[in-house]
Amino acid sequence: MQQVLADSLEPVFRFLNYNLFALGNAKITPLSILYVLAFTLLLIYLSSKLRRLLIDRVLTRTRLDIGAREAIGTIVRYLVFVIGFLILLQTIGIDLTTLNVLAGAIGIGVGFGLQNVANNFISGLIILFERPIKVGDRIEVDDVHGEVTHIGARSTTIRTNDNIAIIVPNSKFISENVINWSLEGGAVRFKIPVGVGYDSDLDLVERLLLEAANENEDVLQSPPPSVRFLEFGDNSLNFELRAWSRARLHRPGLFRSNLNFAIIKKFREHGVEVPFPQREVNIRGGIELKERAAAAE
């Protein structure tokens, strides 16, 4: 029975150990390819688990913020994967010095077809090391506004206030101007433009604007809010309320909306006019046209 089983499995073993090609002194067989694939998948799984363990268990005991923990975890994952993969190649007898030709071919491929992928990958490493952005930051880049939720090797995920995840290539953060509302972790000054009628009491306008800011719990008292008289507009006297906040960095639209509601309410209570655009139209030659119309009758 054992002999029959061995005879039936012999073609399978022969196929698995068939010499496909040689890489240096190593013979590449279907079995060695399956071995590399299986352990590569296992290496990916283990490095991912190690990253989560570092972030959620080990680094939480330190004073590092979530962005720093994510960066360290991702870098450790890359290092573990690269080192593990090199060891894996050594175990099947591949001498790494024989891969110089293959590395040159890959370099040519990167230079032509994979340059965008390589650019995004290198940009991702720069982001992880320099940390111009980190997980949890509120940023604006290329008309995308939202919170950074994940920084990967090729791209970064940003979640907008509409709960929409937007995938942005990492190269955007290196080549484009990026607004990071949370980089310094401090307060941000918001500017609220306001226009009032020309016959308004300017002292009253300033007092009401400051009251609207001081009554908002998200506005900091130090530095205090202030009011600036910007210009004489076409239809209004233009002011600007400047208020500092650190509580609404992830919801700037809501912060401005709350202040606008408070301002318009106070203006209406005290009779301060908020004018709308007006235009005066003068028709030249109106009398002559009227005389011609009368003559035609």
C-alpha cells in the first residue's frame, strides 16, 4: 500500500523539485517558489501584528502621541519585513550578491514604468521620518480637507467631515503646499469677516462682535479676541473678528458657523444693519427716448 502511494506521489515530487532555472548556486524549483510565497505571506502577517502590538500595547505606555506611535510602528514593520525577507532568501540558498543584475533590471523598471510608485514610496518614508503630518492631524492639501487616519507606504488616507475617506498619494505632501492645522498642537486664529451699514454705530459694532466671541465656549480668552476695521467697502463698512481656538481644529466650519449665528443674532437685537449689495443704474438719454415714444403715438 505504501509503495502504491509512493508511486502515485512520485510525479508530484518530481514536479515540485523540477529545476526551473538557476540563480547563482541556488536551484529554483516550484517547491522553493511555494516556500518563498508561503513564508512571505506569513512574514507580512507577523510584521502587521508586530506593528499593532507596538502601537496598542508597548508604545501606549510612553508619552508619545498617536502620530509618533504610528510612525514608529510602520517603520519597525518595514524593517522586520525587509530583514525577514532577506533571511528567507538565504535559507533557500540564494546568495544576495547574485541579485545585482536583478537589482539593476528593477532599477531600470523603476526609472521608466514604476517611477510614480517609487516616488510615492520614498515620499512615504520621508513623511514617517520627518513627520510633517501624522495620524490625527487636521490638514489641507490639493483641495482636500480632513483628518489623517492612516499613513501607508504609497498613500495617506484622509477622512473628511462628511466621513468620506480620500486616498492621497504621498508625493502630494512633498511637492504641494500642505496646511497642517495641528502641527504645533496649539491654538489657531480664525478670521470672521463682517459687513455693516455706513450709518452703524462703530463702537456698538465692535462691542457686539467681542461679546459674540467671548460668549462662545470654544474661543480662548488668552490671547483675547479682537476686532479690526478693514476697509470702506462698496456697500458696507468691513470689519473682521479675530478669535483664537484650539477646540475646533477638526471642525473649523462649525466654529465659524456658531460665531456667525451669534453675530447676526446680536446685530438684529441691537438694530445693526447688515447690508446687501446695491447698485444704482442711470439710463442716459432717458428724456430723449420718452419724447420719441410720445411722438410715435
